[in-house]
Amino acid sequence: MKKLFLIVLSAFLLVGCSTSHLENGKESVVKFDEGGISAEDLYNKLKSQYGVSTLLDLIDEELLSREYKSTDDENTYVRNVVSSYKKQWGDQYLTNIQNYYGVKDEDSFKDMLRLSYKRNEWLKDYAKESVTDKEIEEYYDSEVVGDMELKHILIKVDTSSTSSDSEKTEAEKKALETAKEVIKKLNDGESFDDLAKEYSDDSANKDNGGSLGTVKFNDNYDASFMEAAKELKTNTYSDEPVKSQYGYHIIFKVSQQEKKDLDSVKDDIISVISEEKINNETNFSTKALLNLREKYGIKITDSELKDSYNERFGLN
């Protein structure tokens, strides 16, 4: 529908190129035996229903093309998405992208993907720029630790999407009991490496004694796992199972290095905080794109579209 709006907009701007008019002199798109529908009527109807959304796409396409040139990463992203949908939908690919995304053809779909990619690039850059020195220092003091060498034993909760509530409860109880059993065996002096090979459900490292290698403060581990690992002393293991989205862990801290100075980890901290802003702050993406438009001083001169824009974003 957005593409239709753009087509009608273009046609409306070219009033006079066609010789078809209604009795009142207006450019026509449909004629009846008596009367008809003018290009102006159609344009105003589409503008009121789809105008702001389409206008935002046009604005952001223009501004983001000034901020970012197309890159190999962008081209790869577009190519991968298109390939994925073609594989998923087969012969229905074109019909489905037209129905789901309101595009005319594959080129229009690719343009939409490129806009989405560039908006996301702006979002990430804006988030990084919004990180303050105070936030960096507070994060460094409270969250940053020296690199840790860790091992773990993972006991998964054996459920599926079709499991009933009672089955899920029973599986949770069984996993927790197994994790506690492993800790008891560790307390009795059994080898962590041997128990990892016997019990761990993490196939990537169970045969290597559960070794996770070096784990940094900003590695992508479950938050509860990382907090528990930070609290452990060197050469000790968790005395209670650590619950994460993957199941129950018994964590062993082999060693830990000294905490690095702030300057050497500052960029990593900014990346972590900016990602948290994107994921957790309400309407952060909206705020970022409003900032983009403010940067270029946009002024919407059509009063109806201006009112709709201000209403959408709660602007005065």
C-alpha cells in the first residue's frame, strides 16, 4: 500500500500530463457515467491513512543514505534475507513479500531491507554516543572483573514445547536433584573433569572436563551464570546449582587475572551499555530516529502530515 501511495503521489504531482478530467476540472483516476474519483481525492485518502509511515520511510532513506554508504556487510545482509525467504516460501516468495510487506517487487523488498539495515546502524551508533562517562565508570566499578578461566557441568531440564506443566515441573525437579548430586560427589572428592564427562549435557566441552576456556566480563553468557562465576574464589566450585535459561550449572573457577585498567576496556564497556540501552530502554529506537531527523532539521510543511507526525511521536 505504501508503494501504491508513492505511485499516486507521483501521479498527483504530474497533474496536467493526462487529458482525463472530471466535470469539475479535477484530474481523474476513475470515471463513472456521471462523476468519478479524482487524483486529488485518492491522494488525500491515502495520505490520511498511510502518509506518515510512507513519509518517514522517504525521510529516513534520504538521511541515512547521507550517513552511510552501502557496504559489503549490508549487501550480504540483504542477500541472506532474500535467500532465506526464497528458500522458505519457494514459488510463493513474490506473492508473500507483496502481501506481508506491501512491496511491488523484489527490488522494492531489497530497498526496504536496506532501509532497515541502515536504521539499525544508526541505532547502534546513537546508542554508543549516548553512553556517558558516569555510566562507563559505574559499570567498570561494579561489573568488570579480570578474565576468568572457567569449567562447568550443565544439567539440562529435559522438556519440549509439547510438555505439560506437570512434566515441566518434574523435569525441573529432576535436573536440580542431579545437579545437587554432582556437587555432593565433588564434596566427596571426585574429579570435576570426570564428573563433567559423565554428567554434563554441554556436548561442546564435556569431554574436555567442561572447560570454557577464558571468559571475559562482556562475553555473551547468561547473566546469572556470570554473576555466580564472578563471586567464586579461584580453585573453587559453586556450592549450589546455578540456574540459567539452559538448565543448572556447577561452575569451577580455575584462575582469574587482574582487572584491566579502564582505558583498555572502555570500548567494550560502551558496547555492552549501548546494547543494554537498545534492548531495555523504552522507545529507544524511536528516540534515535527522532534524533536523526532533528540533526538534519527536517520541517514537514504539509499541515496534515505534520500534525499526524507530531501526534505519533507525542511532539508539541
